[in-house]
Amino acid sequence: MNSALFTDLYEVTMAQAYMAQRMSGTAVFETFFRKLPHGRSYVMAAGLSDVLGFLERFQFLPSDIEYLRGLRLFSEEFLHSLAEVRFTGDVWAVPEGTVVFPNEPIVQVIAPILEAQLVETFVVNQIHLQSVSASKAARVVEAARGRKVVDFGARRAHGTDAALKVARSGYLAGLAGTSNLLAARMFGIPVFGTMAHSFVQAFDNELDAFDAFAQLYPGTTLLVDTYDTLRGVDLVIELLTKTPGLEVAAVRLDSGDLGALAKATRAKLDVAGFNHVAIFASSGLDEYRIAALVDDDCPIDAFAVGTKFVVAEDAPALDMAYKLVEYGGTGRTKLSSGKVIYPGRKQVVRRVDQGIFTGDTIGRADEQLDGEPLLVPVMKNGRRLAHCDLDLPTSRNWARQQVDRLPAQLRSLEDSGRTYPVDVSPGVARDLERLRQSPT
Amino acid sequence: MNSALFTDLYEVTMAQAYMAQRMSGTAVFETFFRKLPHGRSYVMAAGLSDVLGFLERFQFLPSDIEYLRGLRLFSEEFLHSLAEVRFTGDVWAVPEGTVVFPNEPIVQVIAPILEAQLVETFVVNQIHLQSVSASKAARVVEAARGRKVVDFGARRAHGTDAALKVARSGYLAGLAGTSNLLAARMFGIPVFGTMAHSFVQAFDNELDAFDAFAQLYPGTTLLVDTYDTLRGVDLVIELLTKTPGLEVAAVRLDSGDLGALAKATRAKLDVAGFNHVAIFASSGLDEYRIAALVDDDCPIDAFAVGTKFVVAEDAPALDMAYKLVEYGGTGRTKLSSGKVIYPGRKQVVRRVDQGIFTGDTIGRADEQLDGEPLLVPVMKNGRRLAHCDLDLPTSRNWARQQVDRLPAQLRSLEDSGRTYPVDVSPGVARDLERLRQSPT
């Protein structure tokens, strides 16, 4: 899936045109989004690790070249050159887990225009998906107020790549882990699992299913809602009572009125003396439903999120773009209605007061501005810089600190009406105005 | 991405428990969804081809086994057996492109329970994504009323797998092709491309950019909205006027009021005598916006769909499930609140009157019912059956005929309030009632 051919046809036709025109100057492309979707007051940037891996390995294989030849759009000279293309540029980016706002560059690619153009599709694809997903996960984590949340959504993520990357960006944003084994192995994420209804159904009676599973997996979680939730809880109590030494860590509720069922389940377990058996809930959960359950003091100890989380149902897309802002040392813009680009290579600075973020300025990369710069160099001449190759737990801590430093209103699940202050520096405003006067 | 480890932890813990209990009977699992999302009156089934490929190659690699060993949940005996597991079962399914309704089995897996359980996550992941996407695409195609629609959404699909599979299911449902080269190569789909704003921006003036591109690619499409759409159109006219023999097939509008701009563009081109230059539109399009443009008689000849299409923004998920309905020859059910399963291996029959679908019945596989059966055998003993290995163009024709045979109200983009009649046979109703009386 890391094929260089994972690109749009026009990237390659433009590349040939750049070559035909001997346009080999350095381009600066910036990845950013223009607008926060409804229900989001910030975006958590993610996906950089996959982007850097892709850039390091970027190469058209002989079979790719062969396919392109068959399109009858490309000269032999170009195809020969294309086979030799590697990514030789520099990349600046905000670290994964950084919270970002509209128009702030997330990834800045500085490379010969042909190279920078060819990688667009993959760069946007990964930064988009993983930022959408980390942003959703950060909200789910906030809603759970310290309770554990696990990703159970692999089956309804949009394809295998999304399932894996959503597990990763979920963990980045503070989820406890994933049910997906491949994701857990690839990214070193804790893996979780309970049991499915099919297991219970396959036995001739529910109690036997619980017994078989709990004997094999001491400390497991039993799914109690296959036939009747509270009767399932009674069976767990019966099993624990008649089998001294059997360890069951939790019961899982997966349907119905989770709040009421959790309270009734807790009462049953406590009366029977099984106060240590926890309650795990799933079924259509997202940040809104988790927050409602937590607000209602429901005795739920941990949550699993699936469909609504993995597809980021309320905001499945950002208008993530990858735009040329400089070529051959000159600022470039675009004035299309509603889609203006701020020209020139940029930096973002963030001001902090008493540990809380108070405002950002999008400035020229060479401008002296007050605040901490967000963009840092992460790749030089096509090679990752070692110092920025953060491991996932480190990025996860960074991500948590980022959310902790947001103004309280921005952390609220409901739209507070308040937006985070981001302005554009005098230098950038001046450059845009100049280009507006004579765009071409 | 076709790794057997693309599964949830609980599938493997359950597998070990089945083995420990010597439960090796045949299971029947059915994949279906329970509810149409708002804004959908049917679902177009897709993803079968990837499912069958996965099942044929299903195998845990030594490195997978090694990872599982490290989890300290599995016995050596089980891990040795697991390494030998292949998928040896049968599969029945509706052909890709078939329109389906709530509770109708889309894919039916009949295999030893351990095998059928292990493949759940992948089966649901692919049928879900591709059916979500084909269903969205079918609506987009309807809205365009014969005008060409192309997928330009790779960059904002949820990851690389989704980008590829959405391109495929879009083509299945009637899109003309995709911009994604890898998808086009993998699935033999026509590939399309125009030019990006970055290309125009990189030149010192717009006219030079148009000239360079059109010279290199006779019959290309020029993107005219980088600075000012109608001025861009004027430049194309200037270029065509002063360069006899230069061929430009279309101009592309990518921002602003597409309807008004298309009309003004058409007028300018026609006055200048370039009636043959077509208009191609993109920018935030989905079936609703395309329908509005078509209804308004906007002179747009072709559309590109991106973000809203690739993420299926208005309905990014279905409650797709994979449920045990039979084990060891006995019907199985589940009575969880709002999530009842109809027991037993099933068939769906569809009645047709004067070429239009009039109603379906979900029956027992062995029941005699009036209508055409939808589920056909597609895999026997773990091997694909040759006759059902349809090529994509054949499936695409099938998909088109399916939509053509839907009652008119179901083809409407707006919710007509009418639902397609699907009932449950007396045999299935009886089996459910019997299990309801004594579930376990």
C-alpha cells in the first residue's frame, strides 16, 4: 500500500510537464485544513510517521513504469527519469498529537517541484485520515473522564488501512488499546478482547459457555446480553458462587439501555459480594453517549467504541489540502472563491499563559514572532531526522499534554461558540495583498 | 493487508476455547445489516471479491504465531494447530452489485466454527466499506442522469485501502473511472485526470501554464479557477484562438457558484466558437448538489466527486453484522434488545413484476418460496467457484440493471417514505418463536 503509484494521474502528467518545461526549482507545499467541521473545536494532527516512511521509500517500480507506459501519455525519456525519482527534499511538521487550527500548516514539504507534486495524494490521505481519527478519539477520551476506552471498531473502519491507522491514532489520542491484533503488533499497542455472542450461541446453554471461557481465561470478561442481560448477570453470579477460585474480571453489556442495565448489574453483583467484578459497556458508543453515561454516574468502568468512532461519524472528513505556497523562492497563492491560499513558507507560533494556550500566529518562516514555533524539521534530504522519530508512547504523552493545555471551552464536547484565536502575521498579510494585486 | 492477523483478539481466544471444548461442528454465519441509514432506501452489496481472495489465502504466518505466543494466552498445542488452519468452508453470497435490504444475508459462511469465527473481522470490514461506498456511488450516478462522474477522492478516503476499494465500488456502481493510478491498475478501471492549481501557480502566468499543458496533452482539461474563473476561461479562449490545431477537450471549474459559472463559461466558449469544449465541475459535490445542478439545466458535461463521496459523508456506516445462525445443524439466535437474529441458514427470494422488483422474502434455505433466489454458491471447500468469478465490467452491468429494476420511489434521492417490502417466511418466523420459548 506504500506504492508510489498510490497517486492521482494528474500528479504524473504534471510531473512530465514540469520536466518538459525544465521546471526543477524548489517548491514548498503545505498541508492544512481550512475549516473546522461542526462539532470540532480543534484538530489533533496525526499521520506523520506514515508520511515519512512513505517518502523515505518513494520509488516507482518497474511494474509501475510499465503500467504508466501503457497509458500512452508519457515519453520514454520521462519514464526513464521517473524510475530514478526518489524523494530528496526536506520536511517540517508539527509533532503527532499537536492540536492545530484552520490554515495552520501541519506538514510542509520542501523539495524539487516534481517530487513534491508526486507525493501529494499519499501525504494528504494519511494526514487526513489519522487527524480525523485522532481528533475523534481525543473527544472520546475526554468524555470518559479517566475511565478506560478501547477501540473495537476494526470491522467497520473504512478498509484495512483505516482499521490499523485508527487503532494507532486512537491510542495516540489516549485510548487504552485496540481489539485488532495486526494493529497491536504493528504499533506495539495493548490488545483487548472479550467474547462474542456467537460463542455463547454455539453452546447449548449460556452457563456452559461462560464456564468454558472463564476456565480457559482467568480474569476474562463475559458477555452477558445474548438472551437477557440481567439473567446473564445472574448466571455469572451462579458460576462464580459455585466455582471457588474462578476469576472473572468484568461483565460486558452490549445492547439495551446501558445506563439502567449497568446500575441493575452493579446492584446484583454487589449484593452477591462480587464488588470486584467490573462493568464494561459497548454498543453504539461515541463521546456524546459516553459523556451522558458518565454524567449520570452509571457504574461503568470501561467502554469500547466501534462504528461511530472508527468512521468518525459526526465529522468523517476535513477539507485537508496540500497547496503550493512557494516556487523558486517566490510566494505563490490561489484566489479561488472561498479557497484562498496564504503565500510563502510559513511557521506557526503559539502563545502560552500559565500553561494554557492563548493564541497562535501564522507567520512567514523568516519572521520574528512572539511564541513557541510549532513546526520542526523532521526530514532532511529525504532522510528522517533521528531526534524527531518519537515512539508512540512519547507522542501519546505529548498529545495528552496538548489537550490539557487547551482553554476549557475548547475541550467541551458541545460547541461553546468560542473559537481559538489564530491570526495571520503582518508579513503574510502583506505578501498575500501583493499577490492579490498582480496574481500572475 | 490480507494478513490472517487482521482480526480481533477475541476471535482467536474463542477459537482456542472451541478447540478446548472439541467444538468442531459446522457453523453458518451470515453477514447482513439491520437498518438502512437515513438517506438510503437500498444498499448495493459489494466487497465479495476481496472476501473470497482473503479466504483462499487465509493462513497465519510464523511471525503471526510468534506474536500470538507473546500474548501468553495460547497453549503451544493451539498455536501449532492454528498455524495449520486454512479456510475449508463454503460461501454463498449475493453477486456484487445486487441491491439488498435490512436483514437479508449478503454473505453466508458455512465452515467449521473455528474457521468461520476467525475470518469475521475481515469479512465484515470489506463488505461494510464496499457496500457503503457502492451505495453512495449508485446515488451519485442516478443524480447525474447520464452525465459522466469520476472519482477524484483518493486523498480524502479513509486510508489507502479505502481509496482503492472506493474507486472499485464506485466503478461497480456506475462511475466512469478514477483518478487513482494504483486503483486503476489493480482493478482495470479507466483513469482520469486534469491538472492541479499548483501547476498553474508554479508558472509566472496562467496562460503559459495552459499552453504548456495543452501542448503536451492534446485533448486535455484545463483548470480555470486558480485566480478568477471567467478570466481563466478567457485565457483558454485566447490560447485556442491564437494556436490553431491546439486541442482542449474541457475546462474544469473547482470553486464558487458552479451553476452560475458553468452558464457564464458556456456562453463565453460558445460565443468564441468553442462549442466542442466541454465543462467539467468539481468541488464539494455529492448526489444532492449534482442533482441540483442537473435540475437547473446547468451546462456541465461531467462531474468529479471527492470528499463527500469517498467518506460517504451522509451515511459513512452501516450496522453490518456477521452472526451465527446455525451450529451443528441447529438454528441459533440472539435476543439482545433491538438486535434479534433470525435463526437458521437462509435464502432470500425476490419477486419481479414487469421487470420491477416488488418484494423479497427471507426464508429458510430449504423452504420452497415464490421468487428468484438471491444467494448463490460462490466458494466450495475453500475454493472459489469459477462461474461466479465475475469480471468487474460484468458486475457493473449487473449493478446497473439492479438499480434500473428498483421501484421509482426507491431511486429517488429524497426519502420517499416508502420502504421496499421484505418479509420473513413462516418457516423462519416459526424457528425464531421456538427459540424464543427456550433460548438455551
